[in-house]
Amino acid sequence: MNYIDPHIHMISRVTDDYQRMAQCGCVAVSEPAFWAGFDRGSAAAFHDYFRHLTEFEPKRAAQFHIKHYSWLCINAKEAENVKLSREVIALIPEFLNRPNVLGIGEIGLNKNTPNEATVFQEHVDLAVKHDELILIHTPHLEDKAKGTRMIVDMLTHDQRVRPERVLIDHVEEHTVRLALDNGFWCGMTLYPTTKCTPERAVDILERYGTERICVNSAGDWGKSNPLAVPELILEMRRRGHAESVIHKVVYDNPLAFFRQSKRWVDWQ
């Protein structure tokens, strides 16, 4: 079955991962800007990073007939530095017309601090002014419920934000309803330790349905699995879900969200 991984950090993955993903049916990925494993010291480092996301990575993916899309921002872990964040945000418009850019992301919160909230809102302002989609990172573990509520509150109080153009990622059992009930898209991350297993993700789909829900691997520098979406496909098959239902979750849903981007060009 063909599938899309709507959140994976291919800059942190070896080229063999592209090959294995293609062999398992991956036809497209989207790569949000994220932490490099260390805090970068200047806006110039982000400028080079954005070039990597928009120039090099699409070519690497194309070797395996995978379409590569990206999102731009300064991530929540580095957003505590407001001065640097503002310098990076000022760079982003230069890249927004690149053909593989879907929008602004993954923005959000890490430790739910005032500085993180300030930078989050300034990213949202940029996205609204440029009519961009928004991809949101929610915090890990014990900070997740509070951080997700803070994010939803900030978004719903900004009347310019259209919920159907926002995807709240890394939802779990205790945050998925908050995203869906407020009209947002949401993503479940199939991550070995700090997010959802394929089994838990299918439990959530069986409870809440398949509307406006995507699944992703969020493969990155840590212990993660770039083939997590195929594992979810197998789990859904094991439980007897129809192929059309599985296809909706792993292909139709992310494609429907992506198609809202003003730069989207339908595949031939």
C-alpha cells in the first residue's frame, strides 16, 4: 500500500532509510524544521538549514521516487532564545516560495515557558500574514496536556486562525479530543518510548474515528523507526480494518491537509 509519512526528519536519517521506505510503499514525506541535537548559535546556521531542507533533501528523496516537502521555523527547544528566534523568523519569508515548502512548523511548546509562548505566537502571526499552513509540536510526557491546552487557547483566541489549516501533532489519548473538538487536524506519532505505539494509535483510531487524523514516524536523531507507518498498516490489517480505511489514514488524510497549501501542485 502506498503511504505518506507527514512528519519525519530525514536530515537525521541515512540514505538507506529512503530506500527502505520506498520499498515499503512510501511515496512522499514532509519534514518539519526541528532541533539539530544542539542549540544553534546564529541565524546564519538556520539559513543554511533551510537551504538543506529546500534544496538538497528533495533531490536525495527523488532518487527513490519519494516526494519531499518541508516546513520552516525555529523549533520550540531553541525558542527560549527570543532574540535569536526573531532573527530566524525574519529569514523565513525568503524561503516561503520554494516549491516544496508547505508552511510554518513544527512550532509549539517544549517546557511551556513564557518565551516559548511568545515565539509561538510570532510564528502564528507570520503564518497568518502569509496564508500558510501550520504544523504544531506538542510537548513530551508530563508537559503534554498543559502545553496542548496552552497551544489550543492561543490559537482559538486568535480569530485569524482557521483550525482546518492547522495540524496539532504528537497527540495521545489525553489530548486527541482537545484538538479534534476545536476543529484542528491532528497527528499521532509512532515513537518507541515517548509517544504512541502502533497498537495505541489504532486504539485511538477505533475510539475517535479517522476524520482529520494522520499518523507519522517523526524519525529523528533518537531511537525511532522510519518504517513505523507500515507497522501501523499491518496492525490495522491484523484487526480487520478495511483497506480503504487504512488508506484514508496513511495516504488520503495527509494529502487532503497538504493540498490546502497555496503552493501545492497535484501529482501527475
